[in-house]
Amino acid sequence: MNARTAEHSRTVMTDLVLPSETNPLNNLFGGELLARMDRAASISARRHSRRIVVTASVNHVAFNKAVPLGSVVTVDAKVSRAFKSSMEIYIDVWVEDRESGNRSKANEAIYTFVAVDETGTPVAVPELIPETDLEKERYAAALRRKQLSLLLAGKIKPNDATELKALFE
């Protein structure tokens, strides 16, 4: 199984915010944005693994900036790290200013997907090779996030969380 770069999995989805997708303040519903991010992350995970993928968890979502009616929204997703059968996907959400055309980061999220076969059994995924400084930063942080999650779930012991321990040494 050949390793792949993060860029290989990159998925960019751009769309317009329509009236039926907004709340009473004329901003994009959070749930609508979550669905858009889930679709982009799913495509990204599938591009990396070339397998059927399922959402395992939504690890982090930050709704930092409202997305107004009529905005052009871009969801940009990439695999940030691949583990045995799971992949962490980091998603950046950008909003384009209607007047200037300038883009600003509105939101971000981190999803975990698992690659499965036709029976739903997890299968191995290719290793990820980060290339840019940002990809390397997200790659390293993904292992810390995974270890923290496993530690909190009681699936590993504190001494086995080597990346977390290194933060405090």
C-alpha cells in the first residue's frame, strides 16, 4: 500500500448560502455547515484510502464567524493523519466577502473517518506523508489528539500516551 500526501486527499467544495439554509438571523444554519463539512471530509477520506469510509467522530468544531445569507462558502478538507484504519480530516471553512472578494477563515473542524470493506469491517489505510509546515503541524497534533481521546476513553494507560507525556517533560 503506497503512502499518499495530504494534497492527494484535498477536497474543496464551494457553494452559495441560500435562504432555505439560514436561521432567523439570516446566517447559515450550523447543522447545514456540519453536513457540508461531513461531505467534504468523506470525499477526502475516500480519496486517501480508496475505500468505503464512515464518519467515526466529529472531534472538534469551531463556529467562529457567522456565515451570512448570500455568502460564497468554501469548505477545504484534507487528511491530516492516517492511522491503522482511521483517518483524521482537518477542515477549514472560508467565506468570501461579497464586496471585495477577499476570503476570511470563518470556521474549522476535525473529523475522524474509518475505512471499511463491504461488510463494514475496518480495513488498513495508506500512510500519510505531510509536506508543508502546516501539514506537518497538523500531522503531529493528530497523534496527540488521538492519544488524548484514547486516554479519556480508558483505552490506553497514561504511560502509553507518549506524545502527551512529552508535552510536560
